[in-house]
Amino acid sequence: MTVSLEQLRRCHFAVDVGAARTRVYVKGAGLVVDQPSVAAVNTRTESLIAVGEFAQKMTGRTPSYIRVVRPISSGTIVDIEMAQRMLRHLIGDKMRRSLRRKPRLRAAACTPHDADPLAQRATIETLVGLGARRVELVDTLIAAAVGCGLPVERPEGTMIMVCGAAATQVAVLSLGSIVTAERIPVGGESVDHAIVQHLRHEHELMLPSRSVRPLQLALSGNGLTPHGPAATEIRGLDVTTGLARSVRVDTAAVRDAIQTPLTAVLDGIGKVLRDCPPDLVADVADHGIMMVGGSALLPGLDQMLRQATGIPVHIAERPDVCAIQGLGAMLEGRIEPLVLNPLAA
């Protein structure tokens, strides 16, 4: 792990700042924030108008003087000041006052695998701006594995796939550490984008950015499997006339359109397995792949991976909150480390 469990037990709160959602866990109180990572700003006064769910509803529906921003991109904070303002409003005055009364306030945060030093620094500075005197960073893969109940501390191979909005992270874990891992810049947003581009090119139809979830509409039923409905109706804006129009879309064509981003995920899984020792690969073949993250709920994705790899694929009970729940379990001291005592000579 990035830090010891003893250091994490001293932390008072934990933050999982993702491209899609921001989650905050407070020791003793549990999960207190689970909101979209979105903020709306008045460009005339630079004042914050809304954050979270309400700000997300404003996307694509604001006048010119209101700007909807996302201070997090690909799991990395790109606007520290805006991220701090967003977190302050999401946590709320009452909870912030309670945290500030803690002596030497400590925080823990998830960071994507192989995050560069600048990205790590941005996370630390954001939480320091909220009053934290010390910030511990934990790899998202470790936190998610703990949160979904994988036996990461044992001497056996477990494979986890964190399906985020902007990226997918795959790793094999053993003895509480990452043996080999791969970060693929393909996530739920890439799949959505592939569907939107397909509809634009094939049907000259433009979809609203946030009011319609093209994935759920186009992949209803059994999703990526060929057993779903043959066609589905989608309503959008005609590119040529500028008027609203409905079209019936062949779901088989949609499945073909999203194969390109999903193929990159399969390549990443193959690379991780090739870099693993044979014993750990055998463990993975027995135990399977655990999928976590919001995009793990993509209809039919688990079945597609199962067919392509020949390995059992499981989806965590609550895949979207596994990472923050794992951090919370470490903060609360619910995880016992495996003690390796050196043998006497």
C-alpha cells in the first residue's frame, strides 16, 4: 500500500475525487458526500452558484454568464481553487467546523494508479486548503479492492478492474501490494462518445449532452449481448434542419460502434496477465476478475469480458462506492494487516 494502515487510522476523513463524482467519508459518520464533480460559476462576479446534482442539471442549459465547470479530469484535479470551493460547499459548514476542531487534522485521498507527482501535489494542496495538516495518498486500486472485500493481504493473486468515467485501471494484487497494473485511457465517457458519434454520422442526429443517457437508451435490455432488442428509438436534434427528430437505431450497429474503446480495455487486461507470474495467473483464473466503478454497470460488459478472456467476471455489490468504502474501512481500523515477522537466523 502507498501508506501504512497505522498512518491511515490516524486520518479523520477521506476523499475520492473522481471525474464523474466526488465522495467524502468522515470517520465515525460514514459516507457524507456523494455528488457529481460539477460546479456552476457566475462569470460576472466569479461567485459559485451551485455544485453537485443541481450544477449537473444546468449543463447545456445556462445563459452566457453562467459557466458549468468540472475541476477534475481523468481522476486528476486540474483546477485546485475550484476543487476546494466545490468541496467546501459539498461538505457543508457544519461538518467543516466539526473537522477543523480536530487537533492536527489528517486526510486520506485516492489517487489513480501511476499518477504523476504534479497530480499527487494537486490532490494534497486541495485538501490542505480545506484545513488538513497532513494528507495520505492511497492507490485507487488498493482502496477499491479493500472496499469490495477482496483478500488483498493474502499471498494469492486477485484481479481488480476499476471502471471509471475517464479511464479504466486493471491490476493483479498480492500481499497487500500491486504486482502489475495498467491504466487504460478509456472509460464510460469514451463509450458514450462512441455512441454519440455513431448517431451523428449514421443518422445525422445530435444528442443533448446531459439530458439523455445515450448508453442506457441504445443498450437497453441485455446491453452488449446480441440477445437484446433489435432496435430502439432515440430522440435528438437533426443536424441538417436543426429540428427535433426521432430515429430507430439498430442496436447491433451500436454494439459495433463501441467495440473500439472496449477493445483497448481487453488489450490492457491481456497485458496485465502477460506481465504476471504464472502462479498468480492461475489464481486469477480460479477467482476471476472483480469489476468496480460506476462504468462497471455498463449493460453486458461483464459478459463480454467473460467471453473474451475465458475468466469468471464478477461485479461488486456496490461498484460505484468501493474505493471510498475501502478508504473508510482503513480509517475505521476494520482492516488487519498481515504481519510478516523475519525469521531468526
